[in-house]
Amino acid sequence: MIDLLIVGAGPAGLRAAIAAAENGLHVSIIDEFVKPGGRLLGQLHEEPDGSWVNGVEEAERMYHRAIQLGVEISTGVSVYDLAETPAGWSIYTTDGVRESRCLLLATGASETPIPIPGWTLPGVMSIGAAQVMGNVHRVKPGHKGVVIGVNVLSVAIAREMQLCGVTVDRIVLPAHNLISADASNPEKMMESLLRLSHLAPSSLMKIGGKFVSPKLAARFYPRNGFKIWGIPIQLRKTALEIIGEEQVRGVRIAAISATGSVIPGTEEIVDADFVCIAGGLTPMAELAAVAGCRFHYVPQLGGHVPLHNERMQTTLKGLYVAGNITGVESAKVAGAQGRVAGLSIADELGVLSAAGKEKIKEAVDQTVHTRKHALIQFNQGIEEARHALYTEFQQLTDKKISV
Amino acid sequence: MESFDVIVIGAGVIGSSVAYHLVKKGLDVALIEKGGIAAGTSSRCDAVALICDKKPGIDTEIGYASIQLFKQLAQELSVDFEFSSRGSLYVCETERELEIAQGYVADQVRDGYDMRMVDPHELLDIEPYLAPDLAGGIWTEADSSMNPYKLCYAFVEEGKKLGLKVFDYHAVSEIQRDVQGKIERVVTDRGTFKTRKIVNCAGVWSPKIAGMVGIEIPIVPRKGIVLITEKTSKQITRQKVHEFGYMLSKFEDIHFKRNVSELVEKHNVAFTIEPTDAHNFLVGGHRAFKGFDIRSEIDVMQAIAERALRFLPVLRDLNCIRAYAGVRPWVPDHLPIVSEVEEVPGFFIASGHEGDGISMSPITGKMVAQLITGEPTDFNIDKLNFSRYKKSNAV
Amino acid sequence: MKSMRVQEHPILGNSEKKEAVTIYFDGKPYTAYTGDTVASALLASGVRTLRKHEETASPRGIYCNIGHCFECRVQLNGSETVRACLTTVADGMYVTSLTLPKGASI
């Protein structure tokens, strides 16, 4: 029996492991992927001061620190069931059953697919897949591609693909259907695009700054879009179909109105040998559901999230969550949450000194601070949504105590 | 307030069939369901209509007639419910099982059913992946398969064409009666409906509905877990295959002890497998009383896998991608309840089919429609009358 | 064909030299490098179709590349089904697509 088992070796899992191991806990991490780092792997972006954040290096630093502290990290191991036991948790993995006093789920998020005709063709992949191919495996997803879906991830990763020597022909919206919903609406996408202004200040100031509202901006949006890093972002073009027989050959696109309806007679075929679909992220919370956690649907956090408090405790004893499983945010926020979780667990297991307890509060404040200053804001209203969630948790625990 | 000739409560396979057969008779019918169509047991079951898992007698008789009706329904209903008469194979692990099987087959054949014994060689001709050391089996021609979920939709969609009104996501909270005790109104969380007749098709939840008119139905949820394999182009089996012990595990009064591990014994697991049109295989079977708990328990899953490997070693190479569980409406005497309740005029019950709901749905729907319109039923169903439970305490 | 490998990168630097190994996909040999996954090694060699859909026989390749979608499943050493994106290569690894070639029997 170990003290803490962590599922997920991303920024949240690694930071939690470090915080817990620094306080003397026996910690193991398991991750399904071939190497630790989670979504940090592949992340590459320029800070406002011109320095580059290299996710691979950052993951390596954390990994080595964790190993130094005696944390065991196994990759290529999947979890398929969890069960609460009198002494803690049983975790059923493809590498046998593990027993742990506490369990932290730091499983991150998964990409939301947008099914459009032709999306099963070889050469069509999620935007994150292209990122991992290029930046982690150092293999190009193709030579010339079209990105379908305009959001924080797609614009950032299109830039990363460019750095790999791949041509990103353009970024367009997905065809309107039940699943694409808002992602096919130029006005809504203009709103989200404006949250990217820090990434390409000059280009977006030009287009976004000129107009008072996203609505107007979408209406007067140039049909051929504008360019960020030379990549045309076309909010007024939609991908109707991905074409090809054995693999991707191109994308059939058309112009759309400001509210998203196709303008007849504007169809054309863009040649491409790969296509990336960017549907945004959803917290990956299946294991929390299997464990029996209470859930809440919080659109600002990206979907259904396990109910938890600011100390990262769930409604189940000894079960904690951190990172994107609690809501889609940047890797830095995930890391900060991981540290909170690691310290909270150390506290639950009674190894924190009085000074250590102070650190939890500090770490919680640090998470809020990191969120406030995050470069990438995935959604609006995250802090408010979290506050509501924590209040709900508090009310629930108060009720339990009074009963 | 909307008014209907009959209100059917529960849009599982039984309720859907009953509602369809009632509108076919020209009645004004509402189908009320607390969740979605087929959201309960009917989407958490396997996909077969079986003869061989019933004891000789009325059960088999009605079951056989029901399967015949499926063939007609496959033509009649416009939604394709993936019906196919594949037949099925029961395998006997030991000579002792084979002996019991021979007696059973003899009885059924005497009653006119198409069933025959299969020797170990033919067993492997039929299913080459079976373990080579099995004692033999039974081949039955009549057993059929379908997609239960689509079957519910097939009934409902066809019913709608004939005027059926569906009120899904309407939870019944009260049944009101007039001074004489006759059914008057059904109250739901989203509106009240007038009617003189109710058919309680709520399956495992039917005791709750019956409670609203002061009736106690002895239905208890009996859980079953099913494993789903990954898709494969290997034809692991061509049709449903089960161990003969499936039957033996179903009936508590047959005292037969298999030579199985403690785990398999503890969880009352007997091997079944069936192909699906999606190229995944469903592997079962399991029976347990666990209330309404439908979690997939890992130790039961292990027991199911262990037992399946005994009969089909080839499954070792296939991943289990998921499991699901449902609760069957179990009654102590293994016969469904299909009748009006004497004490509460206008209150009918069609429930308690345990694991036979899918296969019995056509005949049950047909006979409930006959009962309500006052026609003679296809079979004498006195044995299915609710009055057999003396403990009922109508108010 | 232009190389699919990212040899030089302005921020990540040049790829480190890794040991070359041979893997087999549907009987054909391909060069891979230690640390590659089956998916990345095959993509680098221009192989995009990893299987045919069991029902429709439409070609399928990687989609999510991190194990969530199960689109890239292949058969490893003749028995086990694995996700190509989560399986690291080893010298002599024998990978087959799950769909049987036309006319083949089991």
C-alpha cells in the first residue's frame, strides 16, 4: 500500500507528486502515454517578453525532480476500474491492481471531435494529434493542411506546425450541424478569437480593435480572412466536406454569412494532404464517474466536472482531482492545482506541519493568481464558475455534517 | 386535460409493444415514460429471443408463438430492428449435463419444437472456435436475435403512425380513482391525463406504479452484467452460444452443481455469447439480486471472462472494451404477470418477464390488446393472472 | 517523397540521433527509430491507413494520437490488439492491420 497514486503524468500530476513527495509521502504516478508530461509535451509558445515556453523541457524538469524525490513513474499503463476500500483505493490497471491510501485523478482533458463528412479518412486528425506528431515524435502530420475549427488550440497549434516546416493553408469553420453548434457560427467564434489577442496582438488588434462588438466584427470580417503568422483565418468560410478515397485529398469549402449560412455558388476545393479538426477540449472525468463522484455541468469549465473544493477534494474520501479534469485551463493553472492537491493529500495523511498547512493556503492563492494572469484564457467566467462550484461543495459538506 | 382510452406506463419493450398493439385495435393510447424510450432494462439486456431457456409448458408455448410473431413484425414495422433467425447452440460441458439435456430435448421435441442433440464433432463443425473437450450440445432452430433498443423504437414509431401519443420524460406520480375505485386520472410531473384504463408495463419499476393503487407486486430487480468485446472480423461464433448450465443457473429449483471456480459460483455466472451486427460480441451471463445497482462490478466481469474462456479459448486474444448492467423484473415463479387486477378495475399489469421481455414482447402486446378489447386471448393465460399472488392488499 | 521527419526546428532544435530499428507492417519492413510509436513510425514512412473498418471497409488511420479514440488499433505479433499511438516500437516488431485481406480465411 502506497500513500498516493496519481493517474496522469501531466503538469497537475507531476506537480502534485513533487509536493506530496517533498512532504515524505510514498507516491506513484501512472500514465497511459509513452512518456510523462501529458499535454505539456508539444506545447510551445512565445511569452510576451519574447522567450519561448518549451513544454517538453518543462516536463523533463518536473519528471527529474519527481524521480529525485523517489516518485515512481510508470508510462504505458491504463486504468480500467477503481474501487474504494476500507484503507483507501484499489486501482485496476493494465499492469495489475495497485493499492493506495489516497488517489489523485489528474487525467486532463480530451479533444471534442466535430464529425463532418469525410472525417474518418486517413490524414484527418485532431489538432492535438498533429501537435504531438510534430513536437513530440518529430514527424510531420503532412505537407499541406487545412485546420477546421477556430479556437485557442487551433491557432496556437497551427503556428507550431509552421515551426515544424508544415504548411497550414488556412483555418476555417466546421460545417454547421448538431454537434458543431456554436463552433460553426462566425459571431460566436469571433468572441473566442478576441480572447487570443495576446498571441498575435497586431493582427487581432487590427481586426478586433476596429469593431465595438464581436457581432459587428463578424459581419465586417473580410471574406478571405486575415492572417496570423501568414496563416489565413477564415471565419467566413466553412468546411463542408473532407474529400479523398484512400486518404485526404482536399477540403470542399464555401463562404458563409455572419450567422453561418452557406452562400450558394461559393463552393471551392482546397487541396490538402492532411486536415486537423479542432473542436475544443472537454474534461476527461470518466474515472471520477466510475469512482462515484458527484458531477456538475459547468459550460465555462468545458463540460461535466467532478464536484470538488479549492483544496481539490472530491465528495469521496481520499479521492482528489487536479488539472483539466476539474475544468479546461492552461497547463500553468493545472500545475498550480496539482501542487494544492499534493499538499492537501499530505495534510489528510497527517504529515504536514503547522507551517506546511500555511502552504496550502498559499498554493490555493497561487492558483487563483496563475489563473488571473494566464496567457491563454480558454473560456470566459472561469473564476466565477469555480467559485460557484466550491460554494456548492461547501454547502454539501455542511449538510452532511449537520445530518 | 387530454383524455385517452388507455394509458400505458413504461416505454420499454413490453410497454412499446402493448401500446402498438392497442393503437392497432383503433384505440386512443398514450405511452407515458419517466425517461426516454428503452432507457431502462430494454437497452441494458442482450439481444435474443430464446426457446431453450424456458421450461417445457406454457412458457415455451407462448415463447415460441412470440418468436413466430417477430417474423411478421419484421415485415410490418418500418424501423429495421435487425431481426434474424440464426438459431442457437447450447453446449454441455460434461456427460452429466449432456444427460440432463437429452431428457430436456426429448420433452421439447415431443411437444413439437425443432431441437436436436449435437455430438462433439458436429459442435466443432458449427463453431470451430469452441473448446475441443466439450461433451456435446443442443441445436435449436427457432432461437432468434435482434436489436432490442431498435425494437422499442420500431413499435413506437409504427404506433405513432396509427395515432399513438408518446409522453417521454413524464414521471407518473399519482393514479387517481373515482368513488367506485375505478381508474380516473394519471398524474405526472408534467401534466395530468384522463383515462379509464392503465397498463402497468414499468418492469422492475412496476411495483412502484402498482403501489399507487394499493397493490403489491412481487417483482424484484435481478441484475445481469454483459461484457462487450472489441470489434473483430473473426467470426468467434455465428449465432448465440450458451452453456446449458445457463438454464440450470436460471432456475433455483434445479439443483445442479457445475465444476466451476469459486468466483464463477459466487456470482452465478454461466457462459453466453452472441454476435452483433456491429461486429462486437456480447459475453454474459450473470444473475444476482443487488437492488437497482447497475454498476459493472469488476469481480463479476472477471468471473464472466473466466467462464467464457473455458468455452472459447480464442477470446483470450480479444479485448473487453466495456461492460454494462441491467436489472430484470424477476418474479418468484418465473412466469410473467399479464392480467387485469380484479380489485382495481381498469388496472392491468404486463410485467415480470425477467430475462424474457424482449422475446415475449410481441405476444404480450398482442394478448394485452385482446384482454382490453374483450377478445379471447391467443392462449389460455390463467396461469399469468395476477390473482395467483394472494398477498395483494387492495384498498 | 520529401521526408516526413522534422529534422530541424527553430525552437526545439535538431532531432537527436536515435537508433534505427526495423518494424513490419502487414509483412513489409519499415525503418523506425527508438522512441517512435508504431503510429509515428508508420506515418513517417508514409503509411496512413492502419486498418479497414470492420463493417464498411473504409480506410482508417490515427485520429487523436494519444489513446483516446481507438481509431489506430492494430494487431501486435499476431494476437493482441493495441493502439498504434501508444505502442513504442521495438526491433523486429510484427504489426498487422486488423482487417483480413480479401479472400483470406481465419
